[in-house]
Amino acid sequence: MNILVKILLSSIAVIIASYLLPGVDVESFMTAIIIAVILSLLNATVKPILIVLTIPLTIFTLGLFLVVINALIVLIADSLIDGFYVANFWWALIFSILLSIINALLTDLSTDRQK
């Protein structure tokens, strides 16, 4: 059940980010759910491989190259999913940053706060 909630929160974050950015277009909420699932799968499989392959560059840039890897993951998802359009690399970069922020906020709002 926890995975379903994370997917739904991620899809809401995708919808919000695409609404805020003119260079990103998502056709429907169902497409946003598919985007959330594909991004999760790409982050679990492709991203670790890219991180290992670019360790020297990541160290040289003090970790900032990881943002570029996130943008590349978004562009890969763009090429895989019909109904999801990202204009160029820079929109993918901004989208990945904004998506991370919105996801963090939604996750924080959805957790129970027990003291």
C-alpha cells in the first residue's frame, strides 16, 4: 500500500510541475501515473549505472553532475512515454529539480507526525 501512495504522490507532483513549466506537457492524470512508475523504474535501474560510470565527473563537480543525470533520466522517460513531452535538456533539468522539491513537500505533508 505504501508504494501505491508514493506513486500517487509522485504523479501529483508530475502534474503540478508540468502545470508550472511551459516546456513540459503531460496529457492526463493517467499519463502522470505512468510517468511516475517509469521514473521510479529508471531511477532504480538506469540511474545507478550512470552514477557508477560518471563517478570521476561527479566527484570533480562536487556532486552537481547528479542533477544532470536526473535530467537525462527525465529525457529517457520522455522518449519512452507517449503523452509526456519535454522541450529540451534545460526544461528537463528544471523539471527534475522542481519534481524533487514538490515530491519532498508532498511526502512530508502525507506522513504522520507522532511525538
